[in-house]
Amino acid sequence: MPNTELHETAAALVAEGKGILAADESTGTIKKRFDTIGVESTEENRRAYRNLLFTTPGAEEYISGVILFDETIRQKADDGTPFPELLASKGVIPGIKVDEGAKPLAHAEGETVTEGLDGLRQRLEEYRELGARFAKWRATYSIDAEKPSEYCVWTNAHALARYAALCQEADLVPIVEPEVLQDGTHTIEQSRKATGRVLQAVYRELHDQRLDFRGTLLKPNMVLSGYEASDRASVDEVAEVTLECFYKHVPAAVPGVVFLSGGQSDEDATAHLNAMNARGPHPWQLSFSYGRALQAPALKAWVGKPENVEAAQRAYYHRAKMNGAARTGMYAPEMEREAVPA
Ligand code: 13P
């Protein structure tokens, strides 16, 4: 029997004008982010930073859900409210990263497979009790003349589907995140081919492992030319090629595609999403699940100082609002200037 709670949660995560904040940086990744602003990565600093984001007044107008890390889902806001409870009280759905990271894939130099399936059923049960209603698992793939290999594509697709099936069994919406990394000098055409191969394998495995697509979300990369490519594709080209690729490979039963930002500048990530939505309507909602592209200006404004909390919250609210506008194709770069926070 279809699980309507999963359908409702997936639909709520891609409600009109809203998207997801990815605040699930692992301890290693958040340390890298803090290093850029000269803040020590202590447990209390990580908590204070997440408190700043989650208590931003009005963010819930544009943010439907937040992805947490294992440490964060157990932490509390300044007033002692557990973070999942605080978010839920604002109508923001708590989610959890459940993979244990991309590890070297045996016999495949330079490629990775994401680990974390062992004991996952028990962990999902605990996360659901802690308040999570959705989960995330990220696989990564590189592009070059030989990569991604068929071996890497299918091994990760199989693991993504095993994770997703266990999530649905535990009444959690799986966000399926195959990220084709956009570093390097590849052309947009190479990115389209690699992304298409990856999506084709992912949907074959999700189908074979009996997933109910309506209770899932896809979190993919946009199709870009490599960040170091000499001749980079325009916003319109990115929108058209990404859509062409998704129309071929993503079933219409999937309620939403929530893009990752993957190292694009925050304004590029907004402009690309906007250009795709401006070409709508599409079979799926096209939304965001950004980490860096929602947080970068806030981190910079905060730099670990309590007196900067309000400025950092304004910066985060502003990016959430710009991406909320991009959800309906109503964003224009001039809005950045008009609405720049004080
Ligand atoms: P970025 O938007 O910074 O790529 O992060 C999204 C994410 O959750 C990556 O797993």
C-alpha cells in the first residue's frame, strides 16, 4: 500500500516558493568552513552557528526543511529546545544525513563509493525517534576521459537504492543525492553525458529495489561546464542542457528535484535555478537544497562573534528569499542590490 505520509512529506519539502537548507556538514567539512573565517571548530561553536541559522526570524517563509548532521540532531538551541523540536515548531521539517562518506572504491583509482549501509536500519529508527522525517545519502562521481566508470556508476546506484528502500521502510523520505562533481576542465556536453548515465543507473536501481518514487526526492548536480573550463556555458545554456538531461532520465512520478549548489557562487546557483523554473511548468518541482550557496554570506558576516549574529541572520534570510524567488522564476539579479541586508 502506498505510504501517504511519505508523499505528503516529500510534497511539503518542495512546497511552492520553498526549498531545503543543507546544514549537515560533517565534523570535517564544517571545520573547513570555519577555517575560512578563522573560527575554531569546537562542539559549542558548531552549535552556536547552527543556532544562528535555525533561529533566523522568518527563514521559514522560504525554507521547508533542514538537513542535520548526527551531532546537530542531538543538540539544543540557546533556550534548551532540541533543534529538531525548534525547527518543527516553525513548520520546518527536520532531516538527517545518514551516509558515512565517500570512500575509495576498490580497484578504481580516483573513484569513490559511499559507505554507511551496515547498521543503517537501526540508525534510521533512532533518527525517526529524534524527529527526522527525511534523510540524505550522497554519492560522488568525477568526470574525465575514463570517469565515471560503469563500475562506479552502478556500485553507487545500488547503494543509493538500498539506502532509499531502508528509509521508506522506516517512514523517512529518502533524498537520493548522486553528485557528479563539476571540478575540472570538462565541457557541458561531457557533464550532460556523465549526469545522464548516473541518473539512468540510479532510477534503474530505485525501480528494481521497489521504491515508491512519489515518496522520494532527487538531489542532483546541475549540468555545468567544469569550473576550470576555458569556455564556460551561460545561464541559459545550463538551464536548457540540465532540463534536457532530466527530461530524459527522471521519472515524472518523482515529486521534486532539489539541486545542490556544489561550489557555484551563491548568485550563480540562484540564477541557474531561476532560469530552469522560468521555462516551466515541469513534471517535477525544481527546488534547492543548498549548503554553501545559502550559508556563505552568513558565515562571512558572523566570523564567530555574537555581536554579528543579527547581520549573519539577515544575510542568510536574504539568500533564502532570493532562492525562494527562483523557485517560481521570479528572481532578477537586481533584487540582490535592492534588498542587500543593512
Ligand atoms: P552544497 O550546496 O554546498 O553543494 O551542499 C549541498 C549538500 O548537501 C552536499 O551534500
